[in-house]
Amino acid sequence: MKKLGRSWDDIKNDYATLKDIDRTAIRYFIEKAKLAHRIDVKTNSTKVEQVLESLGLIDSAGGLKNAALLLFGKRPLKFFPCVEFRIGRFGRRESDLIIQDSVEGNILQMTDRVMDILKAKYLTSPIHYEGLQRIEQLEIPESALREAIFNSIIHKDYTGVHIQLKVYDDRIVLWNEGNLPDGYTVKTLMGVHSSRPRNKNIAAVFYRAGFIESWGRGIDKIRDALAEANLPAPKIEAFCGGVKLTIMRPQNEAVATLKTGAKAVSKAKGSVVSKKDDRVNDRVNDRVNDRVNDRVKIVAEVLLLVENNPGVRSEELAQLVNKSLSTVSRSLRILKADGKIEFRGAPKNGGYFAK
């Protein structure tokens, strides 16, 4: 394909039809492209076939290309088992997985879904005031995170494994499978370079939607946004057949999370296990251990959500962690007993806050 100047996303998929395309995703693209002023009159239509043809996502025989299914498919996983974006919160060690999420669906709207989850469950948004105006600003600039996620989606090798984003106390690490372009090194990426996307059709649609530029300035944009927030430049590495990007978290946020987020696991575990000590005399079987570990993860997840969403109610927490109200209420009681959270306000309209 390289010799022919074609990329993998340009290949026809023999198993797909227009019925596999999501009209909602088409409308989403049109709206974004209009806002970016990167749409022509012919594309100013929500007719599926017309839009895909204008974007070069249908071949001369009327067949859908791989890019069409990745960008606009109802169920991309039906055709490509690795179209998934996994997020995990880790403690001090790689083995300390606290919570995790998996984002599926079309890659055009994937960044929005990933950002929603990061803001709700994984990163903090410290509050400050400018005069009388209340400002909530994400600890890592959203523009930098979006650019990094866009790059990982565009340059991913879709015959490989899923994208991984790991959140630690002091940093976040984003990895996508896919080696650097031929002749490129990490040093090349950190300097002035031309744009050479692995998936040309995907990159073209992201450009038309206003998500990216076409000049190979993605790393510069991330670096500039981080510098404005007084954060160090990102670290880029060729790693395990792919590209790894590391962004450091602000020290004040990292320390706060270390004290309340990562340590919540051991705190919660102590609270849960202490209730079982008398019965099991420090020797619990595998079945009890599994229950304890599950409960520990839920308690830690609830604490992180309360920290990131001051005033959140138990019903909202139950929806966010996808657990029953009774399970969440149990976690809240444990955290209140440990002095980690408190309830403020009237029972009908109050909420939970981190101490």
C-alpha cells in the first residue's frame, strides 16, 4: 500500500453497507465543519452517501472504505476489534489499578467522550475567582489533552491494540500502537517537521471538522498550551511498537490526589477489612478477597468523583459508577467515617464534598 501511496484506512471494506453508517455522526461532522469554515456547498448536506463521497470515503464501485466505518460507523467494533480507548487510574505501581473505563464507538466523537470521562472521574478542576466570576479550570489544559488524543487516534495502527491512557498521581501517559513514519525520530517530532499521518483519510476528516491543522504542529500546540499553564513540555518516546506521550500533572494537584485518591485505596481497604478481621482472623479466602477488592475500588472511585465534583449527590454518583444506590451509600458511609468527605446542605438539595 505504501508503494501505491495508499494508507490502510483507504482500503475498501467488503462487509459494510450504508446501513452501517450513523446519521448522528454525519450531522455531528457537518456542524463541526461549518463552525471551522472548512466545508463546501456540496458537502453542506446530511445525506449520508453525498457526504461520504465528498470526503472520498466511498470508492469508485460504491464500496465503503475502512475510514468511513471508523469515523461514522454505528458499531466500528463489529469490523475492527481494536477500536477502543481505555482509561485507567493507577496508584504508585503499575499493578495498582484503581478504576478504569473503556470508550467505544466512532472515532470522530471519541475525543469528546474521553474528555467527559477524564473531567468527571480522573482529573481535577480547581476553582478560583477572578473578581466575582467563579472559574473552574482543568488541571491540564484541555486544548493540550484534546490535541494529544486527536494525534493518538489519527496515527494509531488500527490492525493493532486499543489506545491506552494511564493516569498516575504525578502524570498521565498516552500510548497508541503504530511506529513513527519512516525516517522520523522522536527528535524529528519535537522540531519543525511536515505532517505525515498514518491514516490519511482520517486525518483529512479531522482537519475538515476543525479538530487539527495540517502542518505538523500538533506537538507544538501541546507544548505551548502546557507552557502557558506552567507545565513542562511533554515527553515523547518510541515504545513497544508505538508512541508514548507523557504529560506531567501540576504538583499541587498531584500531591492532593496522592493524599486522597491513591491513598484512599489503602484507607478504604482498612475500613472494609477491619469489619471482617474478627471473623476471619487475618486469613480470608479468595472469595472474600475478591469482594473486598471490588469494594475497595468502588470506595476509591466514589472518593475521586466527590473530589472532582463538589456537591455531587448520591444518586448522581450511582449513575457515574454504574452501581446501585445502596452500594454507593455504603461507600459514602465508609468515607464519612474515615473523615474524607462530608455532606453539606439540606437532605433534599445538599451534596457531598471532600474535606
